Amino acid sequence: MNGGGWLPRKDYARGRLCGGPLQLARGTALLLDETALEEGQLNALGVRSLQALKNLMNVQKLPYDFQFYQMEHEVDHPVMIFSESKALLKASVHLPWRP
């Protein structure tokens, strides 16, 4: 998450909008694997990415970064989280799975 690039952003040097992994086609299901997360601290970029992910899950809006301001766009992405323990991101339904 600290690597950034999760949000679509405007590249003013090239004059174009650069997509991010959260910019998906309408109706695309988003599968998050929290088992792949490693311990550590989030930097400012990581915190922004996590906040954007929470926003996407809770209100189905994705912020686009235009450097001087952010603009939210409505999305339609159902989210499923895979976790070995309590999920970092709050979900509306928790289903235990036992192999």
C-alpha cells in the first residue's frame, strides 16, 4: 500500500489521466487478500490508499487525484476480503471458512 499508485491521478506533465488498480469497470467485484499484507507502518501515501479503499467499500466512491484537489466518482464494485484473522477493513458481513 505504501508504494502508491492505487488511485487514478492526473499527470500534468503528460496531460493525461493515469489509471490505478481501483479504477475498474462498473460491476467488477474487488477481491482483497489481507493474508498477503506484511507487518509495518503505513506512510502518507499508504494512509491515503487505505482511506480510498475504505471510502470505496463504504460509500462506493473513488477519489481521483488531480494534485491540487480530489474529485470523487461513483463506482459499483462489490468487495470481498480474505483474511486469516479479524479484517483490517471493516466489512458488513463476516463468514468464517473452514477447509
